[in-house]
Amino acid sequence: MVHLSVLFWILESLFGFVGALRGWAKELLVTFSLLVALMIINLIEVYMPWIFQASPRTEFFMRAGILVVMAFFGYQTPSGLGAAAGGGRREWLQNRLLGFVLGLLNGYLLVGSLWYYLHEVNYFQGTDFAARAARIIVPPDPTTIYGAAALRLVENLPPRFLGVPWLYVVVTAAFVFVLVVFI
């Protein structure tokens, strides 16, 4: 069994490693696609709330589906995009380091959002799905020190603080950045 906080940090480091391999230009597009996914989820919650009100399981899997699909298409970047990062030795190191940082951010946005949405539906407690998943993943227990730390981490995950005014500002700035730098 794996605690969710441990799984979060394992996946976070994996995303950082992948980001270092891919470079900053490709990872930046993934970051922007994840921000757009969070905005889509937010728009559905505000303007079409009946979509997520079917059941907790449907709510989680629809949110997760939007995030994963947008992340998938964000990772499907054109092959010539890496040329935007530069080609010298110094630029190579900067490209890898910035790619690592952006990979960590992408892991935080994707895995953190999935964890937050899982926490929001109370880890499917009382369902058959929760009983099967409990064999692999352990939800945070607030009575233990690790569980309390994990619950403090949940309070700082992206959907918690990236709300309506800030999410729109960040997505608008990302769109302007893409227009200026990549086009």
C-alpha cells in the first residue's frame, strides 16, 4: 500500500525528470494545456453545474478525464518546437534546468489536481470502488503525522487556490505568451 502523499512526490519527481528530458519549450505548452483544462472544469462548474452533479464517481472521472485528455494533447507537441530553446552548451543546460522546473510544475498541476478532486469526493468512501482501491492507495488519515501533513498539502493544491479571477488572468497571460514567443 502506498500513501497518497508518497505517490504524489514520486510522480512529481518523475514529471520533473521528463521535463528535463523534453526541455522548457515543450513543457511550457503542457503547462498551458493543463491551465486551460482547469479553466474548462471551472467553466463547467459555474455555467453547467448539472454535469458534475450526477454522482461523486461521475464527477471525479469527468474532471480527471478533462485533465488527462488535455495533458495528453499538451504532450503531443510538434518536433520542431525544441529548436526554440537554443542549441549551444550553455543553452542546453538552461533548457534542461528550466524543463525540470516546468516538469515539476506540470506534475503539481496534473497530479495535484487529480488528488484534490479525489479528496473532494471523499476518496469514494463507502463504495465498492473505494474498497478495491484501498488495497493499493491509502487515503490520508488525519490522526497520523503523515496523514495530517498530506491534508495540509491538499489545502495547497491547484484547484483550491487557482480560482475564478486568477485562473482567467493566468490563462490570458499564457495565451499572450504563446502569441508573442511561439508565433
